[in-house]
Amino acid sequence: MDNFKKIVAENIIRLRTASGLTQAQLGEKLNYSDKSISKWERADALPDAFVLKQMAEVFGVSVDYILAEHAPDEKVKVQKVRTYSRSVISSIALIGIWTLAVLAFVISWLYGTPIWLIFVYTVPVSLVVLLVLNSIWGIGKLNMYIISGIVWGVITCIYLTFMRANWWQLFIIGVPAQIIIILSFYIKKNRKK
């Protein structure tokens, strides 16, 4: 079994380095930490079948290739893996949203009634997009702050929309909502004994 782990470990290292990926980048593509990749490459553990299939797709090889022993001088032919900058993609999405907001404001201004609330409404919309992108790619702890921003942004939008009614009490709703958000991010699974 140890020999099999070493074969798989060597193949993962070979494929990853031939693709020009770091352990962290491969981990991102597989939704695993770089520590897991390191364990597999040290032959301390084996990836499960689903991960092997994902890895084969990332590198453009078969699962059999990852599991089989190869000669040390055998050339590895893998497809180059494209990596995209998350921050650039997020920035493009947010700039696009704010560009649309500016366009809507300018159009309303040209018609004689500039609607400045468009920019206030754009804040929660931007945060929803950021939440989606961060959930796909990012750090789970940031989601708490993004969701908090969405809640307070929506409350602010409602208040400013109906400012003449002076619904300041809406902000009181935000307090228990904020407590729920904070507590929900501290829920941990109980481990079975």
C-alpha cells in the first residue's frame, strides 16, 4: 500500500509541476487546502476517487495515468492550466455594476430628475455579487461581513426610499439580524465519537 501511495504522490507532483501550478493553486481548483495537496504529495494520504477524477480533468489525463507507475524519464504531457485572478474578475464585476448605476443616474439626470438613490441601491447589489464570487472562490469568514453589509444596506435603502415617513425603527430590526448573522458563522458541527 505504501508503494502505491508513493506512485500516486509522484504522479501528482509530476502533473502539478508540469502544469506550472503551486499546491495552493491546485487546491483551489479541487476545493481542497494546500495542506491536503501536500499530504498527497508526501504519500501520507490518498485522494478519494472523486478527487482523482477532478484531478485527471484538471490535468487532461486519465485517472489510470495518475494511478499507474511511470518511468522517471517519461515526459509528461498535460494541458496547461489557466489560472484567473480572482481579484481582477471581482473588480470587473463590481466596476460593471457601478458603471450601470452611473449610466442609470445620467439617464435620469438627462430626463430632468436625477435619482441619487440609484447609488444607494447599488451598494447592496454590489455586495450580493461579491458574496456570490466570494462563496465560489473565497474566504468563508469574509461572508459574514458581506452579509452584514447587505442587511444594513437593504435597511438603509428602504429607509432612504421612504424617508418622509421617518421609519427610523427599521434600524432596530438590523440589531437582531446582525446577532443572527454573527452567531450563524460560529455554528460548528459536532464530531461523532
